Amino acid sequence: SALAARGIGAPLGPLLAPALALTGPTGCGKTALVAAAAASLGRPVARLRLDLLQRVQNPHGFLAHAGQALGRANAVALVQWQGEWADAPWSVALAEFARARPCLVVVEQAVGVAHPWPGTLDRTLRLPMPDRHARELLWELHLPAELPLDTDIDVGLLATAHALTGSQVRGAVALAWQAAVARAGSPPRIAMA
């Protein structure tokens, strides 16, 4: 029939998993978003570290094998792309991996860096710096009740006074804990000053 000649009604091929790009400043929550999404989907996250991929002798074979394994595991592949590797010899292999989409592929890239594979990703999502409300939540997350805190801790003031990213808040809490341990007195407590 005429419909069959046009391919209408023909069986569909396998559906490709989505491929996304997340952009945003360091510490804005790109990796945390991928981890939370994967956890809610019940999928493992496999991080493809491009600094280590440079050491692979056969990138095409490695990525083909990794893609098959990740597809069987129904994993989320997190590719961290900073842009400086765009001319690397295995960049072509990585582009083929992104096109093949053996599993959900998320490319994490720095702000202002165009990814080197135009047409391979379905959507780019830009994550902004955390606003004051998000920073309050970050301080609450990184200052859990289990930590010994002084009564003067004010997450609202911390969030308003310091425009920090999630990773910077985590670092500030770690430094505050080190300072608390170093101060004389027992037991150590995290304080505002």
C-alpha cells in the first residue's frame, strides 16, 4: 500500500536513551542533580573521567565495551567535559559513544564551553548559582543536627552574607569543623565566629 511504501506502520527501531548536557558554574549542583535523578530512577551512575580516559590505548574499543556494560546495567553515564580535551584523539570515540546512547548519557560541562559534538545531545540545561533560599538549604544540608553546633549558628545569615555554591558551603563546614577541633576545649563545636 501507499502507507507501507512511505514506511508508515513499519516497526520502530530501538528507542535511544536521552542524552543531556548540564552546564553551570562549579559547585552549582550538576553532579548532585545527576546522582539524585539516578537514585530516584534506581539506576547506578558511572562517571567517565576524561582525565583518565586519556590513558586508554584503544578508546573506541573501551567506550564500545563500556557502553554495552552500562546499557546492561541500565546505568546513567556521567561524562565530565571541561572543553580542553576537544582535540584529543579519543574525542571522536566519545562522540560516537554519545551518539550510540547505550544508556542515559549526561555530559557535564563548564559554563561557556561548547561541547564538541553538535547534534548529539537532546537538550542542554543550565544550572544557575544557588539563590539565597537554595543556599539556606545547602547550609542546612551540610550542617546536620548530628554535628555539634553552637546555638549562634544562623543559616539565614550565612546564606544572605555569603553567595557560595554547594561545594563551597561543604568546604566551609569542613574548615569550621577543623577549627572547632583545633580550639581548646571539649567537646568541639562549630560556631559562627
